Amino acid sequence: MKNDILLKPGRCYHIYNCGINGTDLFRGKEDYERLINLYTKFIAPVCETYAWVLMVNHFHLLVKIKENIIYRYSKSDYGNDKEKFNEIKWETVEFNADSLPLDKLSGLIGKATCQRPTQEDLTALKIKVPKPHLHFSHLFNAYAKYFNLKYKRHGGLFERQFKRKIVDNNRYFRSLVLYIHQNPVHHRFCQHALEYGWSSYQTYISLKQTKLKRNEVIGWFDDLANFKQMHGNKIEIERLEDWLGL
């Protein structure tokens, strides 16, 4: 795997892709919901999510790869039966570079431990550091399998390599959030981001509980009022795409 394919811990990325040859990725509400559920399963353990939108034939995500997490999972959990692969439940545990939290580690490995484990111990216990790019591959493969079975189609569903760009400054962050939420407006699915149900915008202006980094993102816009105002302004999306390097 080339280094430019890897997703590095602590980095923020704009991740996006589309259906192969412009193929639709979603044909109904159930399809959007299935991808969201699979995203929760495969991506939430390894990424913080800042913004997202699902369009008919493409999607955009703004995520940060979590740092200092480990998990326990191996092929022995499902043997050679790939049908059981999607039933695996990953459990992640945060740790710092100098010490693992032994109480959490005890829960992860299923038995009490009072001794600091060595790397050899972790390997023997099948405690691993996640490879986020593989989690995205699992997500796309699981969804493609569902979609192909449901609609009686064959072959790939997504473009071969999902695209990713490092996001490393506040202006880029803010512009990308606007771009993601304004995508449905640009493609004329609605006149305002509030009217589109398959993006993170509605969650940001609500009070419902969420795993989105709501306070952090709204802070990039100073406050909620400015967040709403900037999303209500018309943007020239082609110029914004050029600036974002898309």
C-alpha cells in the first residue's frame, strides 16, 4: 500500500467518491439509511466526523482520523466465513503514547490485567492499531454487496480508489463545510441546505444528541448565528471547487 493511500492519525481529510461511471449509489431512503448504519459500524470507531453529505451518485465527508486507539479483532472472529464479517463489532480503546489504561484494556481482552503489556503481549492478544483506509474499504465493500444483492446487479459500485485531500487550516475547514452542505443546493435538489435530509446540516442547527463535533465546527464560524447566515448565502460553487482543489 502506497503511503499516499494511508490515512494518518491526527490528520483531517476531505474524503469523497462517486458511483463507477456515474452509477447511482442510492435509489431510495433505505439505501441512504443502510450506508449511514454501515458508516457508524466501520468508520465511527476510527474517525471523528465533522461534516457529510450523501448525494444520489456521490458523497463528501470531512473527518479526522482518531489518534491513540487500539482494538481487538482478527480473522479468527469469523474464520473463513465472509458472510459473518459484517457482524464483527469493533471496540476501540483510547490510550496515550506512554501508558495504556489497564482497566479499559482488561475489558477489551476479557480478563483482568495489572501488568503493563509489552508489544509482544499485545500481538499475542490480537490487540491491533486500526488501519483506517481498510475501514473505508470495508464500508464500501459492505454497501456494494448490499446494493448489488438488492438491485440484482454485478460488479463494482464505487470508483476504484476513494479520493482524499488533507485539510490543514481553518479557512479550508470552513469553506469545505459550506461546500459539503451546499452540494444539494448546487445540484438543485433544494433551495437551502436545511431542506435536504441526507447531510449533517440539519443536525448542526438542532439540539439533538450527536457524535458530530458540533461545538468545534460551529466555533469555526464563530457562533451558530453566523453558521446559519453563511449557509444561507449564495456561493459560487465552481470557484469554491477550484479553491479547494477539487
